[in-house]
Amino acid sequence: MLRAIIDDSLPNGDLRLLALLAGSLIALACFGTVIGALQVAVTSRVGQAIMHDLRVRVYAHLQSLSLGFFTTTRTGEVQSRIASDIGGLQALAPTPPAS
């Protein structure tokens, strides 16, 4: 389209063709922006859903452990391990865009 603007509409002084081609370029840019925003929204939603599911499963697993596990293991170690592991995975999951 840019070639058509430079080679056809400008040398011939065809303002109608120039407006049509320029409008098409603007429309394509807007379409690309909308597609990019949708991609970010979907990726963010999927990533956050995965992280939520992971946290729920970890919590359920911790509740299913015996009391003996918690008496022999220091609480700080468990919390540190959970925070480290989930934090590492959260770094991979996309964050929602700022509002």
C-alpha cells in the first residue's frame, strides 16, 4: 500500500486514492493493535487461571499432610519452599496489564 501511495497516488495527484490507501494503512494499524490487546488479555487470563489452580492444589496438598510432617519440619522451611517454587512459576506466567 505504501508503494501504491508513493508510485501511483502522489505522482498522479489522485487524492481519492491517497485517502483510501492512507485510511487502509490506519485501519490495518488499528486492527493489529486490537489483535495484540486481545492476545495479551487472553494470555494473562490463562496464566492467572493456571497460577490460581496451582495455589489451590498446593493448599489442598498441605491440608492433606499428616500432623507428623508439620511437627518434624520447620514451618519456615515449608513456607520458604512454597514461596520460592510458586514465585518462580509466577515469573513465567504473564501478569495482567495495568489499568
